[in-house]
Amino acid sequence: MRRDFAGDAADDVLARLAGLRLVQAEKQSTERILAAVVFLAAGDLDRLAYAVWVAETHGRDVLVASGLGSSWLARLDEELGAS
């Protein structure tokens, strides 16, 4: 996340992520949804606002749009490097 958002923006993003109201969190991994929001934002605060809205209203859609829907482990490796 700090790779995409620098300085004060990173703190703002972390606060937005901490304040997410996820309606489907019990069905999906919260960490996976948070990663999806950051991936979709791609360093842009306007895109972040949209990704937060999608996550809060259509949790599964944010996963699919970010590539974390089905083969999410491969997508994480692609984005963050193999663990």
C-alpha cells in the first residue's frame, strides 16, 4: 500500500481501510477485500473512494474486479511477489 500511496496519503488510505463497513465480511476474507481495494485504487485517491464504495456495497464485485476473485493467491504473488 505504501508503494502506491506516499506520505500523508498513505495514512489517509489506512484510515479509510480501517473504517470500511463490509457487509459480506463473514463470507469473504477481510484482508482479501482490503487488498482488493488497494489493488483497484492503483495509487489514485479517486479510484480508492470508488473501490471503497464497491467493497462496502458489493464485496464480491471488488474481489472479482481486482483479480482476487478466484485465483487470488496467484494474483497476490503477481502483485506482491511469491512468498
